[in-house]
Amino acid sequence: MSKMRKRYTFAASATAIAAVFALSALQTTEAQDRKSLRLATSSVDSYGYKIAASLVKIIEEALGGEYTVTVQPYTSPTVGMKAVMNGDGEIAYTADIGMSQFYNAEGAFKDYKPTKPKIVHTWYAYPMESFMAVPAKDADKYKCWKDLSGKPVFYTTAGFMNWNNWVRIYKALGYDFKHVQIDTKSNSDALQAGTVVASASYTTAGRSLAPYWKETEIRMDVKVLNPCPDEVARIKAAGLGVEKVDAKFVFSKDVGVQEILGVPILFGYNVGPDVSEDLVYKLLNAFYTNRHQLASIDPGFTPLARDFFGLQVSGINANPDIPVHAGLARFLKEHKVWNDKWKIAGKTS
């Protein structure tokens, strides 16, 4: 190879390398210029984390590539909520019952003082439905949930969202909540031995049964105990919902009813009023536009695809005294489902 050709080859290589570095620097600058949007969710092995990860692309596209979205896992939604309100995130994965406890300074939120604005109603994504079951051999003893008042029942693990849900259900009904704590792995043993006369369970979006209950139904026959009509009316009067779940989608054998009546916990993603109205409005429009795509990604979004606005209304009505983010208010007003009794969050909410 001639000296001239060597010099030309070297010059071309140097130019190519410089171009690569220039492109890399440009991409780095662009990445640095993008704003950060941190989504605080539950642990990496949780359903909540899985759902949040599936939303990243939709969120980034909805915001025109101006934001880099990261999912930050925490040990529980409660810890994630606190992280956002302490300035370590922008979007908090939460549930209507968690919002109740925070605003009422109950449970893990007792004496908690956020350093940033309080999170408010923003977007509700999917429900989990709490329901009750009893051993099949004892099913004739129980007709309504009132028949369990004051009796030993396992209301799911103490402190979990579904357990909190049963606390508020019994408060609405005026029943005696007598919880017996057991290991979920011993659910079947406890029911068969009479340690508990009934055990609560839950589904996600009316499709997926709680894992420990899948083992329970293999080991024994159970019957679902639905609330009576007057109990359904009182639950709804308290601002809670009652959802119908097709039993054949949940259990592999007959549980005595075709439709399970469950009281939903509405899980969602809430932000503080310091997050801009336009940003939240864009996200809600993107989720609404892509609601059927979301349901195809995960069946947990099926209720959202079926009744997007109904889910938002239920989430707000579960805690009607909590302010609504201005972006959600704008979105609901635009679609004529706004209730003037609700209040819109201000910068100091």
C-alpha cells in the first residue's frame, strides 16, 4: 500500500471515529436535555411493577419524547407514595384505599408529613375485587356477609390492600371485624380445621385468582359467599363499588354461584398538583386512545378498555373529598363526565 493511500485510509478512519463520537455526544446531550419522569411502584416481582413497565413506551410517546420515564420499585405502594411526596418521584402507584389512609393519617401514614404537595386523583387503571368464600360442607350455615360478623375469618394478610379493603367494607356495614392471621400456605388447612370459618380472596380485573387460593381450590371444595342485596346497597351508599366476576374465569370447578360479587380496590397512578395540567391531560388522552391495546398487553386492563370513564369516576367517588388533578378534571369535563361536587386540586393541595 502506498504512503498516500495509507494516509488517506488513516484520515478516513479518523473521520469515521470522530463522526461516531460526535453522534454519541449528540445523543448524550439529547438524553440529558430530556426531562425525567420517575414512576414509583411496588417491588420488581409484583404485578404493579409489571404493569408500570408496560406503560413506559406509551408515556414517552404521549409526551413527544421530551421525557425519559423510569420505573423505580419500592417494597410497597405505600413506600412509593411517600417517595413521590418526598420529592423522589413524580408518579405514585397507589390504590383508592391507600389514598384514604393517607388523607385520614391512618396506618402507615399516621404522623407522616410529606415535604412535597400531596398526591391527588389522577388516573385509575385496574381493579382488584375482594370477595368471600367458605368451605362447601358449611355453606348452608351462611347466607349473607352479616353471618360472618364476629366470627373468625382470614381477611387476607393483615396490612395488605385487600385486608384494608375488608376493614372499610365492615365499617360501612357496621359488622364486627374478627380477623385471624394465618400463613396463606395454610389457608386450606385452616378452613378444613375450622380455625377460620371463612377466608377472603381476590381477583385482578375479574380474571386472575390470588395464587394461594389456586392451591386452596385444588385441595378442597369451597363455595363463594356473596353479599345480600341490602348489603350491596349499603356498600354502594358508602361510595364503594360492587363488581360482578364470572366464576368460570376464576375457579376451575363449581363454587355455588355463576357470578361472584366483589368489592373492588382501584389501583392507579396519582401525582401531585405540581405536575403540570398539560402533562396529565396528554397522558390521559394517550391511555384512553390506547385502552384496547393495553387490554391486549395485559387482561388486567380489560375493565379500563370496557369503561374507561366509569373507572375514573369510581376512583374519585371512593374518596370524594380528595381533590382531582386539574389535568384529569379537564379530561373528564371534555368528555362530559365531570361532577361539580368534586374539587380541583390547586398548587397548595
